[in-house]
Amino acid sequence: MSRTVRVVLVVVVFACTLASGLASGQARTLKIGFVSTLSGGGAALGVDVLDAFQLALRHLGGRLGGLPAEVITVDDQSSPDVARTGVERLLRRDRVDLVTGIIFSHVLLAVGDLIFNHGTFYISPNAGPSEYAGEQCNLHFINVAWQNDNMHEAMGHYATLKNYETAFILAPNYPAGRDALTGFKRFYKGRVVSEVYTRLGQLDYSAEIAQIRAARPRAVYAFYPGAMGVNFIKQYAEAGLMQQVQLLVPGFSADADVIRAVGKPMVGVFNSSHWALELFNPINRRFVEDFRRTYGRVPTLYAAQGYDAALAIDHGLRAVGGDLSRKADFRKAILSGFDSTRGRVRFSKNGYPIQDYYLRQVVELPNGEIINRLRGTIFRNHADAYVNQCRLP
Amino acid sequence: MSASLVLEQLLNGLQFGLMLFLLSAGLTLVLGMMDVVNLAQGSLYMLGAYFAATLGAATGSFWAGVVGAVLATAVVALLLEVSVLRRVYGADHLTQVLATFALILMFNEGVRMIWGPQALLLSVPPELARPVALLPGLSYSAYRLAIIATGAVLAVALFLFIHRTRVGMWVRAGASNRRMAQAMGVPIRRVFTGVFVVGAALSAVAGALLGPIFAVQVGMGEEVLILAFVVIVIGGIGSVKGSLVGSLLVGVVDTAGRAFLPAAFGQLFPPEVASNLGPAVASVLIYFLMALVLFLRPQGLFPVRG
């Protein structure tokens, strides 16, 4: 290579960097750190949240609160250690303005302090641990979906209404699993014959299913998200228990991702959700239609949450003119309510929603498609149980 | 606690144990004969599961997928033995661990590139996706029964092969004292290649059959690899009989721990303590078992070397 060519090359490269630097300098870019579970057994959840978040961004013209937005993704592999490294990098190297995306509560609890102490907002599209709802509630934390207990409180209430006298309840042994069964028991007035915590990520439930068969309860309540839910329900059906003991699950264990993998045995299963495909409002209709068209699959409640997270951030940023240093105003704008796939959502002072919870049932349509249908409302304007321990104004 | 519950848990333990045996049989022979610590055995198990998933979907038959997966994994194992493992036979354990750990990373990343990071969720073949009534009041998944049957047949076949054939005798001789066997004219190198390939094929059977019970995902190999090492430490390194007994012990103890310990703690402690303690102790129970065996019989239950 001749000396001239080399010089020209260097100049061109330098000019390009300069130009791109200038271009980004013209309008400030909003950097969103998106930490989520994108591989392994929980990947379907993270991918749904991310896909829907990107869809919302497209619907908003690539801008959040008027600022061009850039999403930097990190796969936490549902591991607290991996997430910590990823979050440190997002905060220090990429200098993101805001973090969102985490699926699992034990991952969030491992990185929450890191994000809050850095003075950065975390807008949760999923994980809603009780820890951050009570005494440890934080100015920088808002959950646009629910508090962990809520969905299970709804099923507990439903089990009471249906007069199931005895219930066998199971969840993975991690913070959201404990919140789940605490929530269920809070509203279930029957007798819990056994409360089982399994290892997080366990995929073979033969031992637990044998215990259920021996205990002969009236109902089984199982909180298993992602691949755990797929395997639990499949094995429950293969053991022939579907016809013998009523299976109750939260929406997490009976949404499109689980239905796709389990198929027919899911038909008839009742579950709770704060969102449904057929909720009648223009935002939801556009979300459902475009999600199906863009990604070729039925959106789950996780997807709705991802979409709502982007809408909430957009709503909050608009109120402060894109200036995230006006923290109190940003928070107040979101907490006083934003328009979501569930209609207008309001919040408690701890940053968790006050909303309706619905009953859904998995049905098979005449064309063979298996899908969730709205069957009624379990709670109206339901808030979480910890809000009074939160000392935020 | 009814008899049918105990029986069902025993079946669960048996099913889990037999699959662990398929995985640990190859591992124990490779470690016993050639003194090679092969961490990549778990990767072969993972490959078996992925091949079975892909071939099963392509041919439309679950069983064709299993057979194809076993053959494909055997080919990969042959290539692996010729290209990498041969070079580390004489090396010290640390070198072997480094080399085979590198293999794990490469296999994991390769699988991620080919099949993607998301777990594949397989279904049990439809003809077996139903319960079978074994006794009045005890029905058991037909698929798990099929796994038990396959595992038992393979265990018996392997046992006969090792203890009743000339090649089997060579294998035993090699595991007991490699140099002496070599001096007596046993073609150790070739026998070893065969053992490695058969061991890989058995791991692939386990991976293919367990795919629908677990999930086919990157990293599935490492989880079972640890259990397989626990098994061969309990059974005695190099002993197929030991790895069968060790597998069944680990399978039954692990299942029983998960099934009965939380309830037992529930009788002793208040519910908050029991719900924390039960699952925690159940998950480390097999390691207690291993520690106990190491304390009482440091060579394992069926020591091979004199």
C-alpha cells in the first residue's frame, strides 16, 4: 500500500468518526439499557418483552419523549452475576440514561441497588419483588406491570370463590416464587395441604406430581414461568392428573408461549391476568395486530408489558421535555397515569400499579387455534399489600 | 404416606438413575482406562439431545430422531477422539481439564450459533403421552416407563458386553492396569477409541430421551456432568458395575430427598423454616451421600484398581 493511500484512508476514517460524532451531537440520543433473559429456559419471556419494546419504539417513530432512542441489550442468562457485570458496563461505559427489561426478580434484586445508587431510573416490565414495594421502595423504581403477589392473589380469590376446600401449591424457590405463594395464600380461604418450593430452573416434576397424586387435593396452584411451566403442565397432563385435580395457574403459566409448546392439554385451564388479547382499546388493538404481523406469533402478557414499558417511558419523558434530571416530575408523570395496552393505568406511591385483574380461560377456536379468552374480572382497582410500608411521599 | 406414592417415587428415581448411568458409564471407563478427565462428556449428551430434536422434526418420527442422534454423536465423538483427546492421554489432569473445558465452551458456542440461544421444548411422542395404570391407584407416564425399559436393556447389554466378551475383558483389563494389559498384547489404543465412541453414543441416548422431559438448551450438559462425576466417585472409578449402582443410588436419593424431606422437615420445624430448609437440604443430599462414601470407602463402592 502506498503512503498516499494510507494517508487518505486515515483521513477518511477520521472524517467519518467526526461526522458521526457531529450527527449524534445534533440531537441528544436517549440510551436505554435493556437487561433481559434472552437465552435458556426463560428466553421466550425476555424475547417477547424486547420484541414488543422495539415495536413500541417503531410505533413512536424511533423516539421516546421526542428524543431519538437507542436500545443497548444485555443477555443476563437469568443469572445475577452476569446481570451485575452487564449493568456495570451499561452504567459506566455506555452511560445509559435509563434501564429496563429484567424478567426474573432474583436478577433484579441483585442489580437494583447498583442502578438506584447510580441515580438511574429502572422501569420494570416484569419483575415486581415485594422487597421494592415495601420499606425498600425507591424513587428510581417503577413497575408498569404488577407487584409479584398480585396475579396470585387473584387466583387465590378465584379458588376461594369456586369453593376448592383444599389446595396443593407449588413455586420455584426464588423471591418471586415466595411472593407468588404468599399472594395466593393471602386470598385463599381453603386449606393448603402442601406448599412446595422447587429448585429454580428444575424441569422434571415427577417427584412433585407423585406427591400431588398422593395428597389428593381439590385444586393445584402452580406458579411456573417459561420452560418450567411448559414442562410442569406437560408432565401434569401426561400423568393423567388434568382430569382428576383442577389445575389453577397464573397468566404466566398459561400464555401464548406455554400454549404453543404444550398444545391441546392446555384447553380449559383457568388463569389470571392483568391484560388480555381482546381488551378493548385502540392501543391494545394496534399492539396485538402489529405484533402478530411483525413477529408472526400471538403476543403474551410479557409482550404487552414490554410495549407498556416503552409507552410509560415516553409518557414520563414528554412531561419533563426529555430532561431525566427532573426526577420527581418524571416519576410523578408516570405515577399519575399513562395510557397502556390495558387502558389508563394509575400507580401507588411505591411505583406499582393499581389495576383490574381478569380471569382468562384457554380455549380451542373452531379453526384449531388455541388461545386465551377473557372470562371475567376478579379484582377491580387492586393495589399491592405492601404500599403502606413504603415511606416515599 | 401410601405405598403407591413410595412406589411411584422409586420409579422416578429408577428412571433418573438409569439415564445417569448411560451418561456415567462412558465417563467412568474413559477415566478408569486412560486416566483422562473428559469434561466434554456433557457436551456429547447435549449434542445427542439437539441432534434428536432436529432429526426428529425432519423425519417426523421421534424414534428415528433418537437413532439418528446416537449415530451422529458417535461420529462426532470419533472425530473428537482422533483429533483432540489422543493428544492429551499422557498429559497431567490439569491439561486434560483445560483441553476438555475448552471443548465445552466451543460446543456451547457452536450450538448457540446453529440452534440459537432459546431452549427447544420437545414433546413426548404422542403414542406415549399418556398414563399407564400399573396397579389400582397407581398410573405412571408411558414415556417414563419406556425410558426405564430402554435404560435397563442398555445396562444389561453393556454388562454382558463387559463381563462376557473378549473385548469386554480387554476393557476390564485396561481399566485395572493399562500398562500390564498393553504388555499382554491388548490393543489398548483401539479399544479405547471404541470405548470412547460407545460411551458417547450412550450419552446421546440419554440426551435424546431426556430432551422431552427437560428442555434442550445450551448448558444442559454441565448440569448432568456434575451428577455423573458424583456417580463415578461413589461407584468407583473405572467400574461399570459401580457406576450402575452409583447412578441408581443418586437417582433414588435425589428423588426421595425432593419428595419426602420437605414434608419431614414440616413435622419438625415451623413452616417458614421448613419451606426454606427442605429444598435446600434436598438439593445437597447427593453430595452428603458422596462425602459419606468417600469417608467410608475412599476408592468408591466397587474399586477397580488393585
